[in-house]
Amino acid sequence: MNSDHRILVTGATGATGGYAIDHLLAKGAQVRAFVRSDDARAQALRDRGVEVALGDLVDFHSVRSAMQGVHAAYFVYPIMQPGILNATAFFAEAARESGVQAVVNMSQISARRDAASHAARDHWFSEQVFNWSGIPTTHLRPTFFMEWLLYGFQLPLIAQHGILQVPAGEGRHAPIAAEDQGRLIAAILLEPARHVGKVYPLFGAKEMNHQQIAAAVGEALGREIRYVPESIEGFEQRLSALGLPEHFIQHVSAVYRDYQNGIFAGHDSLIQDITGLPPMTVQQFVQEKRDRFMPGSN
Ligand SMILES: NC(=O)c1ccc[n+]([C@@H]2O[C@H](COP(=O)([O-])OP(=O)(O)OC[C@H]3O[C@@H](n4cnc5c(N)ncnc54)[C@H](OP(=O)(O)O)[C@@H]3O)[C@@H](O)[C@H]2O)c1
């Protein structure tokens, strides 16, 4: 691997960034991880040969310093916090100043100029900022992640009560695992040329409704899991009672309306075509993480 080809990965302690690092290291890439705190997770990255840059995506100078000597970079901003447009402008300017050759930008399938979700709308504007910047960028627009099954407002209901409860109505999607996305992100960062300027909607192995997803989770666990449709208002109240941030609640309630209207549906073979491996199924994902779905495990 060319020593000038250092790759910067944000969200390194998160789902997609973490898996992207695994795949980059497996390919022998030189990786710099952008992390917020110098904790045990940062040390674990160093122990694996990753260079660690401390900073915050909304602090321009820390982003600029982390970008020095970088060839390609992965940008991911957390959905729980507002501020993606600020972070995008800082990231694009830092990339431009330091001569970065390629950026992979994590957006989402519901990103639209007039999206009702503030976060989805801002993802769309963030894509435009990268485009104006002239930095060669590939935008990823995944449907809902498989990791929804593990989130704090979902996993305990599955594990303790055997129910999958969200306001999905009769909508459908092909859940996509962060691990499959990490493999794709690494592949694009390592050979960006043919992906530059592309907007990739991303889908998992199989498009399903929530009765089918619940049945697939149940099959993997060997017990019955039922889908319990929830109203959007009930969902908002439940998330609010759990103390989740208002920005996130506004986003997820708006995107569940999108979901019911088919915005998250779709299926393709992009993950397999680019990475050579198919995306995992719901059954494979749950089997791999079986212990976390056991009653009393969370
Ligand atoms: N979940 C879905 O269904 C879905 C679907 C489509 C698109 N997306 C998009 O995926 C993205 C989230 O990706 P993910 O699930 O891989 O992320 P994630 O697991 O939520 O991790 C977020 C990462 O960002 C880091 N972080 C948080 N605030 C930061 C800051 N101010 N400066 C620097 N780093 C910061 C976190 O660090 P700490 O560990 O220190 O907190 C963590 O490493 C969002 O943009 C979302 O819109 C998600």
C-alpha cells in the first residue's frame, strides 16, 4: 500500500466507521481514526495499528489537522445531534486545503431537498455542499440499517417481550447491516475513481415488511417474535419518555411517514457488485448477535 494513501475515518467508534476500519486494515491500508476522546476505544484502535486523531467534527481546526496528509476520507455525522451542515462545511474545506482526493459521504435514502425530517433535509444539503466544494465525493444513501434491531428503544422489546414495535405500517425495506456498508466504504476509499460523483442508494439482502422481519428474527432465535404496529404519535411519546433528543425524535417520526409512503423500499445488487460479497440477511445478523437478543441481556 502506498504510504501517501493515508485514509481518514470519522465515526471510528461507531457502526459504519468501525467496520470500514476493519476492512481497510484487512487490506493493509494506512488508517487514521478521528475520535472525540482518548479513551479505551482509542487505545484499542492504536493497538491495531491505527493512528488516532483527536477532535470534534464541529471544531474546524481539529478536523483540518486530522486531514493533513490524507488521501481519502469517510465522513459520517451522528443522527442524534443537529449540526451536520456546519460539520460538512468544515470537513469539505479541510479536505480541499489538504488536497484530499476522495470523500465517501454517509447520507440516507430519505435525503431530499424538501424532506419533513430536519436531519434528512440537512443530509441533502450536506451532499450539495460536498458537490460545490469540488472534492471528488461518493454519496451513500442507505435504507434503514439492520442495527435498528439493536437500538435501545427496540432491542429490549424483542428480548424481553418478543415484539418488534415501530410505526412501519405496511411499508417495506431491505435492512442493511453496518458491516456490509463498512466493506463497501473501504472498497470505495481504496479505489475511488469509478465511484466519484455517484449517489448510491444502499439496500440489504431482501426487501421485507415488518411481519416478515419479525418472523426472520424469530427464526434466528428459535422463538416467536411478533410485529406490533405502533402509531407515530405513540412512538414519539415512547422515545420522549426514554429521554431521546428532540432532534432525533423529529427525524424518526418524519422518516416513518416516509417509510409508510415507500421511500425506504427497494433492492439491488450494489454491495455484491462492488465488494464481491452479498449483504447479510436478517437471520444471519441476528444469529451473529444472538446473545444480545436473549431475555435479561440488556
Ligand atoms: N441507522 C440507520 O438506519 C441509518 C439509515 C441511513 C443512514 N444513516 C446515517 O448513518 C449515520 C450514522 O452512522 P453510524 O450508525 O455508523 O454512526 P454511529 O454508530 O451512530 O456512530 C456515530 C459516531 O460519530 C461519533 N461522533 C459523534 N459526535 C461527534 C462529533 N461531534 N465529532 C466527531 N465524532 C462524533 C461517535 O463517537 P462516540 O462513540 O464518541 O460517541 C461515533 O463514533 C447518520 O448520518 C445517519 O443519518 C443511518
